[in-house]
Amino acid sequence: MRDKPMRPVFWVGDSKKQLSEFPRAVQRAIGFALQRQQEGQNHHKIKPLRGFSGVYEIVSDYARDTYRSVYAVNLGEQIYVLHCFQKKSKFRTKTPKKEIDLIRRRLNRAKALAQEETENV
């Protein structure tokens, strides 16, 4: 039995649509890891995203491809899913700059939404 209710998830931009286009097995794996985060638990597929504070990524490998879901947790009670994408190369490559730039823009949007939420309480 949980002491606290599950944290709600807010999907920023088209992140939910992006996730829905992933293979079913990847959707389930990311969904399960995200649910664990909602419950305040850790999952082995979750790791901090370099260069960001309070931003994490869920990594799922499937059929020679790698899929990522990036979310922020230090913005009030909600979990903000910022971006979901397929990373083309798995071997020691950084996340592409265009993906990082999009994550940064969506993180700023999530911060604004979280601020609005606290002002309306």
C-alpha cells in the first residue's frame, strides 16, 4: 500500500505522440519505468541526463535500436515528460545537439508551467 499518491505525468509538446510511435515493447518498458518514478521508486533503465539538473532519461533497447524518454522531476508534484526519441547510434555517441536543444526548450516550458501551477494553488 502506498503512503503517497502517484505523481501525475504531464506530457510537454508532442512527447506522448512520439512515445506512441515506438514499438509496443518499448512503450511498455518506458511506461513501467515511468510508473516506478511516479511511485517514488527507482528503475534500472533510468539515469540522469548529463548537463541537466533534475532531468532523467529512460533508455530502452529494441531490435538494434535505442529509444529514449526524457523527463524532469524537480518541478513541483508533477513529472514532466519532455521528449521521446530514437537514438540512431548506440556506440559511445552523445545525444545529438538538436535533441538537447529541444529538451532544453521543453524544460523551460515545463518550468513555466510548474510556476503557473504553484501560483494557481
